[in-house]
Amino acid sequence: MFEALSSEEWRAVTLSLRVSAVATILSLPLGIFVAYALARWQFRGRQLLNGLVHLPLILPPVVTGYLLLITFGRKGYVGQWLDQWFGIVLAFRWTGAALAAAVMAFPLMVRAIWLAIEAVDPKLEEAASTLGAPRLWVFATVTLPLILPGIIAGGILAFAKAMGEFGATITFVSNIPGQTQTLPSAIYAWLQVPGGDNQAFRLVLVAIVIAMAALLLSEWVSRAVARRISGQ
């Protein structure tokens, strides 16, 4: 199967892997912070934040891509400023694909980490705080090790979601071979070409293999970390 992939198809696969990895790694610190805030803090606007985090799951992906385009495009509110002051252009670039994938995968990441934090007994954190430990130190030494399986699961789940992102990505960065054409975009492109069914099917198989590998890795790593934490 893999030998049959053309160089163009391999570029789509490797670009998808790079986009998904960058999207997951860069959004993980923010995901942990937001998940902790939603799980532990009570503040004005908490429900609004919760709604904004999960909004990409509800909106059509094309709408999310359009919002990214008018915000981070060359003439967008933020994109114009990034271009003028830092020379950063996201629209129709692979970095824009990473941003779109991160936005679409963020809710799944936050949800997994949120559930892991809620499973930790707050009394453990309170006990460490009463001994005089700073809040950040309590999180790093008590909470973080306990929620590590959830962080790993959330990260891998977000990676898998980013690999399959299509609607927001193609709206924001288009489908440029070798530049912004990810695996789902390549499958779509081949389906539009007469006789391209075989190429599309090969890429579908690749997508299935990567998705299954990510899910199995998530399960294995989470269980391994959980066993290590419990001392078994």
C-alpha cells in the first residue's frame, strides 16, 4: 500500500503529520490551563469560556474556517497586524492549517484534561497548600502527575482530530498541493478527478492506519502512566 503512494501523496501525508503535531504541541499548554480553570475555578464568564471552547464542535467547520479567514487573513483584524509588524502570514500557508486544526481539536483536548482534573480529589491540593506550598508548585507536584494520563489522552485525541480536519482547513488555507494540501484535502481532490478512486482509497487506508495507531497509542500510554503513578 505504502509503496504505491506517489510523491505528491506522500507530501500530503507528511504535511498532515507536521500540521497535526504543531497544532497539538502549541495548543497543549493553553489546553491544560483552560481545562484547569474550568474544573477548579469559579469566576464571572466561566460559562461563556466553556461555550467558546466547545463552539467549534457545534459550528459547521466551514464557518469556523471563514471566521479564521476574516480574523487571521492578510486583511483580517489580527492577520493584518501580524503581517505588518512581524511578517507572519497564516492564510493559505501550512501554519494556517495548523491553526485551523488546533482550533477544531482544542475542545476534545480540553474535555479530556478537564475530566482528568475533576477526577483528582481537591483535598489533595488543599493539603499541599496548607503546608505552605505555592499554588503553581502544588499543581506541578500534585495535580500534574495525577492528570498526566488525561493530558496524554487529550493530546493524542487532538492529534487524531487534527489529522482528519478538512472543512475549516480548506476554507482558511485552500487546497494547494505541496503547501496546504493535507491528507483529507488530498482525498477530496482525488475524488474530483475521473479515475482517481484508487489514489483516494490508498489515502483513506493511510488515514485509517494513522487514526487507529493514535488511538491504540493513547490507550497504551495512558494505562502505562496510570500504572506507574499507582506504583504497580
